[in-house]
Amino acid sequence: MSELRQDPTTREWVIIATERRRRPNEFGGDSANKKNALEKLGEYSADCPFCSGNEHFSPHEVDSFRTYGTAPNSKGWWIRVIPNKFAALSLNSEENLNAYEGIKSVNTDFTGYFFPRATEVFRTKPGIGTHEVVIDTPRHNETIPFFSDKQVQELFLMYRQRYLSLRNNSKFKYIIIFKNSGANAGTSIIHSHSQIIAAPVIPLSLRNNISQARFYYDEVGRCIFCDMIQAEIVDGRRIIMQTDDFIVFHPFASTSPFETWIMPLSHEPCFSNISMDKVKALGVIVKKILKGMYDALDDPDYNFVFNNPPIADEKEDYYHWSLRIIPRLTMKAGFEIGTGMSINTAIPEETAEFMRGFLKF
Ligand SMILES: [Zn+2]
Ligand SMILES: [Zn+2]
């Protein structure tokens, strides 16, 4: 029989479909074609805009870690941040902004009609924000599972540095750091990269998450995420790794197979508060988990996403940040689109046990 499970942090239900379930070892893809495909590529590709040596193909860099004395937009970097050429949001939206102000002033002209006018129903905002690309490595064929510890530490230090820089802009309400790896995860560019978007609005799913977490904090007086971590530790079956500072687990109400959450063990509302030592440790943990997935699931496409509170709430105790890794092993279908609920054909207790077998320390 299937089981409905509720995510304690969102109150969203997930269907764990035990009858349609696949065993953890049935999720690997056509490994012969895929695994090691990158190794056939060289370290450099002449037409890749992200490769070291091709800096002139990309917009002017916003930030970088590079050898002392080398100029921006030249070789010598190991992490480089550039504006997204096809930005979802940008700061150069003045025209857009003026157009919006125009609509607003028309709206204030009361007409006496009972029905709201279209401009009142269909609300818009100018697309003000930033959309940055972090080039994770100068080497075309290197992916995170095969980074040196140093390289992945520097990448996570850059995430922290960009967050701390962007949060100072009062136009931004929310910053999201994420990575799409592979065509099923939404990217066609092979060269390893991540993205950072600073947005002027707070996404609805986050608002729901916030209101649930706030409600729990007001009612119970504790952080729901801290309580969830304690419950995961007591149960133990879904934990795949634990260090002094972090816990890694497949959540009780996982929405898709091998969904993995990494959370600080001690209460921390926002990633922005993390120390440099801890962010380096986090980078190495993420690399280990991704290497485990590479081995266990034949180099799956995946997304990872930082879940943070809005910038204004980064010291509020109701929230507790996480980094979530979602391998793209299944597709969303009609039921998911129609209801927003997920059907998970894997059992988190089984996938966690399976993954533990692939983590080497
Ligand atoms: Zn490249
Ligand atoms: Zn907490």
C-alpha cells in the first residue's frame, strides 16, 4: 500500500508509492554511454565561453579568485563570476521601471467601474535583480565529483562572498544560489557552472515554507528544522552522513528519489552567517555526496539549491537553512503539475541505506 507522508516544514503531502517502487539500484541510467563521457573531452574547448583562455567571449567579470597580479577578464583565475548573458532578471530595467510607473499612475485614476481593470488584476513588477553565473572551474571537462578539495572549497567560499555582497543591495529581497547539471536539470552547457539570482520578490513556495515555520515557532517555541533534525537522528535510517557541523539525510517526505538535504547541525537561520571554515567543510561534503551519486546512479543529472530565508529575516530564529541536492531521475507528470504534490517511487529509508554504501571517507 502507498503511504502519504507530510513534510513537517511545509505541511505538504508526498505520496510514497511503494507499489510502483523501484529498488535503489534500478535508478542508474545508461551508464556505458554516459559515465566518463566528460573524460573524452579535453581540458579546453575553443568555442566554450566558460573555458580559461576564452574570457573575451563572456561579459565583463563581476568577481573572481585569481592569481595575484593577473588582470580581470584574462587567464589566471580558478573561480570566475560573470553576469548571465540571458539574465532572468537584471539591474538595467529602467525603461521597464518607467513603463511600470506609467501603468501605476493610470491605475489611480478611479473610473467607478465595478469590475477591476485588467491592470489591477494582472499585476506586474519590473524585472529588477541580478543573475550571475559562477564558473566553477577553468577546466572544460572537470566536474564537482572530481574537483580537488581546494577547488570545491574555493567555489563555496565564492558563493558566500557573492551572497554577502548582493545582500547589501536594498532592492533585493531574496537571493538564491543553485546549480543545474545536465540536460534533464535544465542546462545544455557542459562546462561546470552555478548561478546566483537576486530577486525583488519572495517566491510563493518560500512564503508558504516561512509561514509554516513561523507558525511552529510561535506555537512550540522551537525551530521546526531543529526538531526535524533531532527526529532524523533518533530514527537514524535516513541519515547518510554526519559530521561535527553538518547532517546529510534523505528526508522523511522526500519528493523524488535520492533527494538529499544537507543542514547545519546547530541552529543557523541563514547561509550568510556561515564561517569560512564551515563553508569549506560544506564544499567537501557536497563533493563527497555528488561523487557518491556519480558512482551509485551512473553520473545523474542533478540540481542543487540553497534554501535560505528572505534577506530581511536572516537573523530570525524560525528558519534554518539547507542545501538540497535533487538528482533528476524521474519526470514530473500530470498529477504533480495538477496538484503540486509529488509521487515518489523510491523509499527514503532504502535509498539512504543504498547511498551509505557508496560514501568513502
Ligand atoms: Zn569550457
Ligand atoms: Zn534550527
